[in-house]
Amino acid sequence: MITLLLLFAFVVVGLLLFSRWVIRIGEKDKKVTHDKPKAVDILQERYMHGEIDEATFKAIKKDLG
């Protein structure tokens, strides 16, 4: 009787830990996609910092769409 209760407890704890692990993996995937800057944003930053001139900025922006 006690063995059956222990087995049930291990199964429940195992399922809880597994579901927690799956939820964390899903959250990590979402964070990665939102943190990635777009090419146009990087281009604007480079232009604002003076790394590229206006003609280069406009040409690259036109290529990006």
C-alpha cells in the first residue's frame, strides 16, 4: 500500500517537473525572437552615430525595402 502511494507521488512530482521544464523552454524561444534588432534599426543607429553617410544610408535602406 505504501509502495503504491510512493509510486503515485513520484509520478505526480515527475509530471510537475516535466511541465515546468516544457514551459521554460517555450518562454526562452519567445524571448529570443523579440530581442533581435531589425536591419533597418541597426542601419539607423549606424547613421546616427556617423558611421555611414547619408548617401550610403539611403542606398542601403532602399535595398532593404
